[in-house]
Amino acid sequence: MSDNYRTIVKDGMWDNNGVLCQLLGMCPTMAMTTSATNGFGMGMATMLVMAASNLLVAIFRKQITQEVRIPVYILIVAAMVTLVDLTFNAWMHELYKVLGLFIPLIVSNCLPLGRLEVYASREPVMASFLDGLFMGLGFTAALTAIGAMREIVGSGTLFADASLLLGPAFKVLEIRLLPVETNVLVAILPPGGFLATGLLVVIKRMIDLRMGKAIATGPAGHTVGSHA
């Protein structure tokens, strides 16, 4: 993998994560992360839309003029959202019923449109496709992590109903971690979404600070670039 592709992966999954760094897509993040299963499903729908939209814009960017680029981007995202919406309805109907209105609302999500404007409209086809894919995977990871935190604290379970929503193969993921009497209901209510998201943002920034200090001091504890 070239350095450029490594940067794309690292940016999408960590350095420029849509939720934890850019704070984009907050509507589905707050609304659809009451469980890890719901967060995963919403993230995967967004990832499919982002990867396909980035690919199409990169292929046709020379034919898309500056004057009409935004309407065209919205049209492309809307077309991809429609395909994902129909696919989920046909093959993952139970998950489709849970996600409901939030699949069509991907059209108005700032993250897919933002990546089309700042990346796919300027970069090569493969790099644009990978950018959409890994930005989507980073979004999925963030939503799943937030959903897991809220579900564990609020319900004592992890990936509850995964087999019903995602298929029988996901039955193995369904776990009860805490007794019912220890549940904290506020975690799965709207305030829990803000608390879990804020906590993850803080944790990520603390990790980044520690990693930055470790790089600056070097493996032996000496400041990089210092002279003896």
C-alpha cells in the first residue's frame, strides 16, 4: 500500500474521523446509536453511499462544471441513498424498519457531501473510492462504539437483536454483560448520545496527545532533535 493510501486509511479511521474530529453527521449519531447494532447498521448504510458517490464523482468530475457541481453532488448522493434504501428494505427489512427515516436523510448528511467537495472532485478515482470507503468505515466505527457504550450502560447488553436485524450469522455477537437491575436508563435516552459522544471525543484527544508526546520525546525518553 502506497503512502497516499495509508494516509487515506489513517485519516478516515482516526486522524480525520467524521464524528470524533469533524463532528459531522451528528443527527444520525445522536438518534441511531441507542445500541451497537443500530449504530453499525446506520454506519454501513452511510459507508456504502459514500464509497459509491465518491467513485462516481471522481469518474465524472471533468464533466461536472463548477456552476452545477453542488446540485449534481446532491443528485448523485440521493441516487445512491435510494439504492441503499431499497437494498436494506429488500434484504435487511427488520434493520430497515429500525433505521426508518434516517436512511433517506443521508442525503442531507454533511459528511458525504463534504468529501465529494474537498476530495472526490479533485483526486484520482481509486484514491477517491478509498477515501469514501474508509471515511465511511470510520463513521461506522464511531457510531458502533457510541452505540456500544450507550447499550452496555443503558441495557446491560451488547449487539442486542443483532440476529433479528442483521441476520442469523450475527447471533454470536449478542451478549448480556450486566444484570438488568444495574441499567442506567439515561444512557439510551437523548442525553446519553451527547454524553457518550463527548466522552469518546475526549478519549481520542487524550490518546492523540499521548502519542504526540511519545513521538516528540523519542523511544529513549529524549526530545527528538535535541543535541547531546
